[in-house]
Amino acid sequence: LAAMLLHQSDGTFTDFRGKLVALAHGSIFSRNAASSKPGVIHNSYERFVLRREKAAGVEEGLKKGMRQGKIEGQHEGASTLLRTLLHHKFGAIPDWAATRIAEADAVVLQQWGLNILDAKRLEDVFRD
């Protein structure tokens, strides 16, 4: 039976000798020892997915860095404005006030900026 199947052109064992045959997905195993683990799958689809995930991770990291930079820039701007207003209204800013400004978040800085409008003394600005 096997001998008969070998000689049929449209049979199960069609002869491909002398014809170039390529697999669509390429080899699934590393040919150039790219991995030290034997049998690790390295096909083009997996490489594509890994590159896409890496690019997405880099993009997300950049976005996160930009958001963080924006927050820090807003904080720096608010604290600079507060120090400028305090210096204009009360003169030199003591170390305790400069420390509180440096440690305050944006919401607190905004409240202190509003407090300057009614403050008679520097201490009134920092009331809770």
C-alpha cells in the first residue's frame, strides 16, 4: 500500500524532491542560539508581539513621566508665586515658612495663596 501511495501525484505522500518548500511561520525554535534555554519558541509573531509590548511600555513610561513633570512644574510654579507674594507683603521669608511651602501639596499652596489676601501677619497665611 505504501509503495502505491508514493507514486500517486495527488496522494498522501506526494514527492516534493527538488522543489523549494518554505513554512509560512518559519522555525519555531531558535536557530542561532538566541536563547540559552533549549526549545524556546522564537517565531516572528512572538517577536512582533514582544516589540509591540515593549513600544507600548516605553510610550506609557513617557506619558507617566510627562504627567509627573507637569505636576511637579505646577507645584513649583505655585510655590514660587506664593513665596513672591509673601515676600512682597511681609518681607523676608523665615526658614520655617520656606520649609512649610516646600513640603506642602498643590491644594494647600492654593489655600495659602488665598489666605494672603486677608492676612495681617505672616502666621495668618499658614493657619489651618
